[in-house]
Amino acid sequence: MTDQPVTLDDSQRAVLALPAGASAIVLGVAGSGKTTTLVELAAARLDAGLEPAGLLVVAGSRQAATALRDRLAARTALVTPGPLARSMPSFAHAVLTAAALAEGRPAPQLLSGAEQDRIIAAMLAGHADDAAAGLAGGPDWPQHLGAEVREQPGFRAELRELMAAAAERGMGADALAREGASRDVPEWVAAGAFMAEFERLQRLERRGADAVTAASLLRTAATRIAATDVPVPSLVLVDDAQELTEGAVVLLEALRGRGATVIAFGDPDTTTGGFRGADPALLAALPGRLGFAERAGHRLLLRRDHRHGEILRAFAASLAQGIGAAGASDHRGAAAAAAAPGLVELRVADSLEEQARQIARVIHERRREGIAHDAIGIIVRTGRAATELASMLSALDVPIASGGPTRLREAPVVEALVQVLAVATGRAPLTGALAEQLLRSDLLGLDALAVRRLKRALRHRIIADGGEVHVPGAELVREAVEQPDALAELRGARVGASAARRLSRMLGEARALVEAEAAGSADQVLWAAWAAAGVADAWQRAALEGGSVERALANRRLDAVVALFDQVARLIERRPDVDTGGFVDAWLASSVDDDSLAARTEGARVAIGTPGQFVGRELDTVVVAGLQDGVWPNLRPRGSLLGANRLDGDGTEDARTAVLHDELRTFAKAVSTARTTVVLAAVESDDEQPSPFTAGVTRVPPHAEAWHSLRSLVAHLRRRVVERDDAAAAAALQRLAAEGVPGAATAEWAGLAPVTTAERLDLDEPVVASPSSMQKLDECQVAWVIDRLAGSTSNRAAGFGTIVHEAVETVDATDAAALEAAIDARVGELVHESSWEALQQRADIPPVAAQIADYFQRLRGERWRVEAGEHEARFSVEFDDGSRLKGSIDWLEHGEDGTVRVVDLKTGKHKPDNHAELGNLQLRAYQFAISLGAIEGVPAESKTEARLFMPRVSTRSKVVETPEFDAVREHFAEHLRAAIETMGGAAFSASPAEHCYDDFSFGQCAIHVLPEVTE
């Protein structure tokens, strides 16, 4: 034994004084030292001569078993033939494996949740196909469970839950059907027939090999223990026995039948596994079920709470008063022993984002008080809520480590690799949207700007080669990935072209193996795609040598890839004949993972997770977040669709009360995890109300100084320094700068560094101005230069305008039907995020076509004509300094008196802003080009008019005329020279009032209209 003295109270010592062979249950509140007593009892029995092989310690989960295993190893320092602590399913599987080996049979295979879901999905799809073909379509489901319901993942989840509940209770398929018939529950009758077919099918898939589901595992092991002489432990210590299920109790009964002593420790008020079948009443029922209820002293109470002070103990006790006794309540009177009273407070925010900011502030304050990050935990009701909150907190400089495993399907790198395999095997087509999605995945790493540059470069190359582009940019990207020669020497998109070539190699390598005469196995194809991605070395370096954030991200990605390979290997082990397509089919058919990604700790980090992920843990500070009415508690009865929750008794019992008690137990578990401080967090708004669990807890107002992250703290201190010349704030900034906090050092402050250059933007190239660029420059110079340097964000409205312009050029513009057909033929090229948006876009086509046709008919009646070839009338004017004015006019109209009218077709719904003195600059530029003789066939001295034609504006008149040009020609020439000077310059000004805050600036001005201090 190691020399680690532990001070036990009298009630704990009474447990250690139990005579050998005496079974018992030990009840105590959270913090009463149940696990400590269990460890000391195990050490004492081993010290008294018990062989390690004769001891089994059962924990409530895999994670808790791992922690307890380490604790036992440190306490006993013994060499053992296997782990002393296991979860109950782990022990059951070991029993079945030992029994099979002793009988010369292969070890049984555990049917994973993912494979079970896949088989159920395939069966339901087969039944639907049979019914469509007029054949028998499987079980006779009730009418409300029609084919549309049965194809949903939620129905499969409910069906798995019902099958698991039946297996937990020892009910086979026939027994479930009989129960349904006797209680008039047709869902159970149909489910029983389905369950029988399921069992036959999975036996056929395994060619008769033994297979067990997670639900049937414990009962199957109990049967083997009772029927064989497989070795079993003589002493079983159960930690967190409130998490026991019916199957686990049956297994303990089998162990007791073989002579094992069972001592169970638990708190019926803190169960977290109710949704998995855990029943806290089973703890109090153990003496009767295991046959030691008649022995005196079989029920022991731990009477002191060593974790909590008076305030936390009183709060936990008040919660327990609302929970059903579950056969045991006398343990609730434990006295608080901790010196500090503790703290319970409620923080209410008006949004989820504000809730995250308040939580971040609490964590930073606790860290400043000396509490390590890994002594703080955040507990939420669901895994999805944990993921969302973790993302928000990470952005607020809170180092986050998930409190438990993450679903493999939620890892972006896994999703990308499976999508590549789906395309390579023909299970999914490579669409433009998918190609763009893959390029922006973790594997290929492009951002939106790089993808946009790639699209633009591909489009420009086609046009430069004399071609025309009539497809969306995403389709150009898809074609380039399929034919990578198009990416050779692509200018302006080096990064995007490199990523597209890698994606092409990934697909090519995978397809080559899939289509080979001796096709590669699924793991070989996956390896080929992974190797071609070319990120393994970079991620390995980041995982070993990167900064904390970079290292954590790289490790998470690599863990996900390794887990995916492991999942493929296990599928091949279960189904040796499966190919890559079979793996993809199995993956796509199921919504359940075979396994999950274990939480990885990178230094001291704040844990976040669900109550079940904190079983067996104790932390200084716990934030219980997301306490919303309807979320926590969630009073929807479990298994409500197929009634799995009614298998045990009368369906008329108050299920909501039972669910409320379960919810209270999970909340009590979350709260009792804290040692000194509990912070409850909720949102209160027009749509959200705090949970009733927060009633009576003192609300704490938001901090007066509203910083909530290191970045916002730096901003707060900088403001105090600038506005108040605050010496304390300056000293704090110096300390933060010494720790390397971004923005704290004055050298990093924007606006203090000297101007890097005052050189002209286009020093080596002449300025090329276009009429539209002049209009944009006049609206906002900063928006223009951002658009010039970073590329504008394309939008559907601009694409629609291009299609309308081409229709006017290519068909008879007086024929509304022809215009409508031409526009409708190409509008499908636009990317719509939803079907209703596409319908709305198509609904705009007939009125637009009618307005254009009406315009040209009126034009013809007024004896104006449009010459052939004068649609898209292009021009280029070069000035003495080498700069140019270059553009194209939508069309020119000629009057009988020789007047030339410039027309610019606008398909937007809003009139563009005019220059105060010159009018519409785009039209003026066209007139100026004509006055210089830049339009072929149009004399320079021609009298000109100009108008905007806007078929979609809401006003009655769709035409906006421009005043006479001659009066402003010289003024415009001066304006043009000034615009060219600005475009080639190094300084640009914004126009916030007129443009930047406008709803239709499409975010181009966000860079300079955000507040001075951002979050």
C-alpha cells in the first residue's frame, strides 16, 4: 500500500468496519466522500489479503472508470491482472469473451449503435420498397406511423430505444408483441415483429456468430455467469450506484448467486442517466433484490458533506426536497463540514451571446482570484448546447476543453473525407456547391476570399481566350477539379489553384483504387484520399510544436482522422466483404456513431459538457448555463412516440412528474459538482424565460465595467488610458503586454505607427477608370478601394442583371414572350439558398420582360431606332498621362434628328444616387466618351441624351432622364481627372452618412464603420 493517509469521519470508518462477506448499500449526499470511502475500502481489503483478481470496482461511465482506475492504482500501488475499475458494460463484455474462449468459440461481437441504426434503416427502406411493389411491407404499423414517419431518423431512434428497453427488461421479440397485444398497444406488436426480423437478419450478416447489442449485453453476461463457471470476483464495489440500470442489477444478482459480496455507494438524488434507463430506485431496492435485506446493518449513511459549505449544502438540500425519495431520503440530512460557506448566484442575460460574455467574465474573474482554469467547469443540458457555448467562449479568450466525448460526425475533417469517398464511389455527384464546400473544409483550407479569387481567375481565363461564361462560378470550380489542366498557370489565384489541384488528386487517387480490377479495400481508399490531401505533416508539426490554440486544433483534427480509420477497420472486421461504397452507404444510412472523440486536455482548460460527463468529478467553480424554461427542465416524456417509457407499468401514471424528478436530479448533480461557487446562467427576453430551477436564487447585476475577454479588457484599459490618463490602467496594460496579450503593447496600437508608404497605388501601371467605378468612387472611396484590392462579393441581383442584359441583346426585345423564355432559360444558373427564393426570382421574370418589351415598342412608335451592333457599345479613351476611361454602353438609340441617346439598363429596385451637380456619373461618362469620338460610327459632335431604364422600380415611370450634357461637360472632365488622380493615389476617404451605413452597401464598408473597440 502507498503511504497516503486519508482522514475519515465516523460514518466512513463504519463502512470500512463491515465484516468480510457482508453486502451493503452506502448512501450519502454529493461530497460526503463515497468514492474516497470506496477507495479506502478497496485498499483495506487488498491489504487484508484479497487477491486483485477477486476485486471488481464498477464506475458509472467509461470516463469515471478511467479516473477511478488511476486513483486506485495510486492508492494501492499493486500490479493487477487487469484494471481494478470498469464500467458495467466493459465487465460484461469481458465475461462473455472469457466464456467464449473457454468454450473454444470466437469472442462475441458488440453490435454498435451505428450498425444497429444502419440495419434498421435498411430494413425500413426494404419494407417501403416491398409495399410500393404491392408485396408484404413488413410489420403492420399503426396508421399514424406511416411510411413518411418511418423514414425519419427520429423514428429509428425511438425504435432503437424501445428495443433497448425491452432487452433491458429481458423481453424478447415475442414477449414484446404479447405485451402489446395484452395492453392494446399496436406499436409494440409491430415493433415485436420488427425485432424478430432484425435478430434474424443480423445473425445472417454474421453467419451465425454471436452478437449482442449494448442493451442485451448485461443480461447476456448474467446468463453466462449463472450457467457457466466463468471466473467472477468475490467482492464487487459499485460507485455511483444511482446510475444502475435494470440490466446492471440483473448482472449483480448473477454475481451474488455465485457468492460475490456487493457493496454499492450512491446518492439517489443525483442521477444523470435516466434517459439511458438508469433508475435511482434500484439503489434502495438492492438489498431485497440481492438477498441481504434481512442482515442487520446492511444500510449505512455517510453523515458529513466534506465538499460544501453551509450555503451550497442548503441549496443542494432544497433541491433534494423537490425530488421523489426513490426509496431513500434519510441521507439528505448530512451536515456541512467545509469552512467556507460557498456562493450561489444567478446571472441573467438578454441573449445567448450576452450570456456567454457574462460567463467569460466570471471565469476571468475567478482566474484572477487564483482559481486554475481546470478547476472550473461549465455544465449545460445537451451536447449541442455545449458545442455552441464552447465556440462562443473560445472567441472570448476562454480556454475550453470539452467535458466529454464529441460525436465523430461533428468533426469537419471527417465529413470532408467521407464526402470525397462518396464522390469517388459514385454515391454522390461532384456538384459545384460540393466542390466549393470541400475547398473550404479543414482538409483544403480555403477561405471565402480565396474561393472567390479562384472563380474570378477561371472566369477571366475563359473570357481572355475568347470564350463566354454562362454558368455560376462554383460550376467553373467543379469543372477545374475534374479537369485540373484548367488550373495550370492560373493568375491571381495561386492558393486556390493549389487547393483545387489537391482536391483533384484526392478524387483521382481514390477513384483509381475503387475502379481498379482488384479494387482497394475501404481503408486503402481512405488512406489514398488522406495522403493526397497533403496536410498530415503540417498538422503533425502544429500538434507537436504549435501554440496552444494551434496545437489543440491540430490534435483534434488528427484524433478525428485516426478515429475515422478505426471506424473503417472495425466495419471491415465485422463485414470482411464490405468495399468503400459499402462503408459510405453504412455511414450515410446511419445517424449514429460507432464511437466518439475523447476529450483532449491541452494544459489547464475549462471543462464544458453535460451533467453525465461530470460524473465522479469535483471542481472549485461550476457554471450551470442554459437554464431556460422548457429546456432545463425538459418535461417531454422519454420514448413518447413508441412508448418505451411505459413498458414497466401503467401508461396512465404521471410521466411528467417522473421526468421532472429526473431533471431535478441532473440539475442537483450539476450544482453539487462545485466545491465553493455555483453560478447559474439564463436568458430572459420576449422569447425566453429562466428555468423554474432558478427561483429564489439571488440575481447578480451585470458588471459595471463591461469587459468579458482579454481583448475587451485590453480595449477597456486602453480607453481609460486615453480618456482619463489612468495610471492604474496603464500599469495593467504593461502587465498584460508582458504576458503577450494581443493589443496591450503600445507598439500594436493602430494609428500610432508611421505611414508605411505614401506612394501612389498604381505607380507602375496607368489608371483605368470605368463609368461604374466612377459612380462607386463618388459614393465611397474606401468601398471602392476595398473592392479593387480584395474583390467584391458577388450577389444574385447582379447575376440576374447580366442574364437580362444578354436577353435584350440576343432576342427581339419587343417580344415579351421571347424575352421571358431567354431569361427563364438561364435563371437556373443562379445560386439560390432555398426553393422559395428561386420561385420568387422566377416570379420577377414576366413583369420584367413585359416592361422591357413595352419600352422597345414605345421606342419604335416614337421612331427611335437601335442599330445592329450597338448593344454593348464598347469604348476606350486614353489620356495624355496614359490613364484610360474604358467601358461599354448597354445600347444607343438614334432619333430622326440625329440625336444619340445613351441608355443604361438597371435591373435593381432602387435608383442609384446622383452627383449633386453632374447627375448620374455613369451616364455622364458615356456621354463624355461620345463627345471624344470614342464610339465607332457615332460623330463626336453628335447631340446626346442619356437615361436610365429601370423595369423593376416601383414608380409608374421606369425611365429616369438626365439633364443636358453640354452645360456640364467641362465640369465633368475636371471631375474625371480628379477621380483618376484619386484612384491612383494612396489616400482614400469614407462617406459614412451617405453610403457606409446604407442597407444596400452589402457589407463592403464594415471595415471602417464598426465601433472603435470591437469584441
